Amino acid sequence: MRRTTAATCAALIAALGAGCATSGTPETKQADANAPAAITWWSTGGDDESAAFQKAADLYTKSHPNVTIKVQTLSWDDAYAKLLAASTSRSGPDIISGGMTWTIQFGLRGGMVDLRKYGIEQLQAKAQPAQWKSAVSPDGTVYGIPLDMSTEALYYRTDLFEKAGLKEPPKTWNELTADIEKLKKSGVKTPISIDWGNLDWIGYFNFLYQAGGSFYTPDCKPSLNTPQAEQALSYWIDLYREHGAPKDTVTTSDALDAGTAMVYGGNWNALAIDTSKPKLKGKWAIAPLPVGPAGPTTFIGGRAVGVTSYSKHIQQAADFVKFLYTDEAVDAVSAESKARNVAYIPPRPDKVADSPFTPEHSAVFAEIIKTGAAAPGCPGWDESASDVAKQLQAAILGNADVKTALAEAAKVMERNAG
């Protein structure tokens, strides 16, 4: 559940533009949702996640006995290659799910169906607003909708905090740096570490938006030439240079186990720590990330799901995608996720409490999600993300100053905007 749109494949984008013309319009493929159909869903993620989504599919087929749905797993490593092969041959799955903005890029080049033609907009009121905006094309076309959510929290060692005389986790940037110094004085060698987003654009995202900045303006112009963007990058850099955050990525559970006092980590870690590091049980907790000068905005990741334009069963596939937002579908996925220890957060904020986490952890994630923001759905972002990360790394590693790194990142974004 934790992957996002950080990775992209220019070859796939090009291939979609050249070879993914529809083999028929939705109008020519109209069919009753109960008409016979064998639907294949390629789900990017893990087998346990696919098994959880299969529960929703099986539930759907009980009320649509002429429809069968098979969920097949694509790993994050080879999802692009398989989607490329399907797109260029105009044959393959009826439904795909992957990075939050993938369906936008595929749809703009003819690879996805505009789900507005199938009443999908009725689901918008149920979704987290920023995430829905991220999944929808800037022109309003809905090639995909959020399938699940992921977010980031502050994991901290309660025993180390107590030893340092700290009664609660830091709530602001200033408190974070102050607590780091107190932890150092108490003997903690590594007060803070960043797991999800370390040296990456996702890591910068939290500080950028908490400072009041953004990657793009509302009309999708690069927006990194601002005081807020500079303030965010400078603060982030100081966490590494001045406050000892490791530049090497260490998993949240390993970092806490090794004596790190605080870690910026993804929500999935909340299910893994007690299992992988049983000695830590009762010695850790989570909290929202410290608030920046403009607010608490935290990154929301997840996946989008949509219907391919080369599907022979568009009507039935679109009807099933809508079904994924029903109480019964969400409950089925949540129950199977809990049984498999899968960190599923539903795409509906009102159902976060039903996720597989403890009630205490679910409450923290629900609080974070209320004010969260998602990856930009602007043209060219998928192509730009990895190069933007390289410019940010140049600043962290001392190979570029803050203004230069941000200017170069903005040039990449502008160049790829088309």
C-alpha cells in the first residue's frame, strides 16, 4: 500500500500515446452490468493485498452471477513493463491499479476510460478531497479514483523519551529540534531518522506543504521559487547536517530497535514493529508529524484504480469499480487485510476506524488524513519526480545550494509539462 507515483516510465508513456487507441468507445461497448463478463484486474502490490481485493470481487460476483473477476498481482518492480506490453498490444486487463497519478498519464494517451460516463463522480463526496484531486486529471476527466490510502506518522520510543524527560512527542518544528537536543544530552546517539521519503521528494513534500508551499500552482505551473520552498528545504537539510538524521535509509522497525528515538515512517510500520521486533512491544507509540509554520499537512499516498480502454467489458468493470466504495466492499477488504496483517487504509475517511490497525493507531491516521495532501496530478509530474529528487539530494549532500537545487528542479518540471 505504501507505493506512490515516485517512479515512472517514459517508455510506457510514449507507448501509450502511440499504441493505446481504444478498440471501441464506451457507447459501442454499453452493456448491462449483469451481462456475462470475465474481468481481469492487474493490482500493483503484493499477493496479500490482491487476496484482500479478491474478497471484494467475490462479494460483487454474488450479486452479479454472470460476472467473474480475477485479481492478479503485479509487483511494483515490473508493473510498468507489463502495462506497457498490454497497452502496445491493446490486450490485457480490464482494470488496473497502481500509483495515484498513473491513470491520468495513461488516460491522456488513450489507455483509460473516462469514468464520468459511468456515474463515478457520485463517489467523490466519500473520498479524501486532496487524494481525489490527485487522481483526477487537471481538466476534470476521471481516468481513475483512489483505491486506498497511505500516510506518514512520527514513530517514537516512549522509554527513550521518558529517560530524556520528555512527556510527549514534539508537536511543532521548533519542538522537534529542541527535543532532538534533549535526547542527545540524555545519551541517544541517533535522535531522529527518516524512513519513507528519505532523500526523496516524498520526504520533502511534508516540509514543503507544512511551510505553506507546493510543487505546483493551482494552474499547474512549477512553484518552487518561493520563500516557503526554501524554508522547507533548509529545515529538512538541517535535520541531516545539524541534527544527525542518517542519510542511509533504515527501516522504521530497525531504526527504533537500534535505539533511534524518532522516525518518520509509513503507516504500514504500525502493523510490523511488534511482530518483527517483539522486544519493542510497549516501548513505542505514534503521533502526527510535527506541524510546520503553515500547518500540519502530511503526504497521503496510495493507489488509483481505473478501467482500460481496451477492455471488452467496460460497463461491468466500471460498475465494479464503483462497488469498491460501498460499505460491504470496504468491510470485506478490511477484514481480509486484518487477517493477513496488511496495512490497508480505505479510500473513505469515514471508514479509517475500520482499518486493520489498533483503535489508537487508527485514530492517529484519521487525524493525519483530515489535513493531508497528495501527489500532484499535473502534467509531467510522473516524469519529473525522480529528477526532482536528485536535485533535492544535491542540496542535502552539499553539492548545490538551496536556491540552485530548487531552480533546477523547477526547470525539470517545466520541461516535462509539455
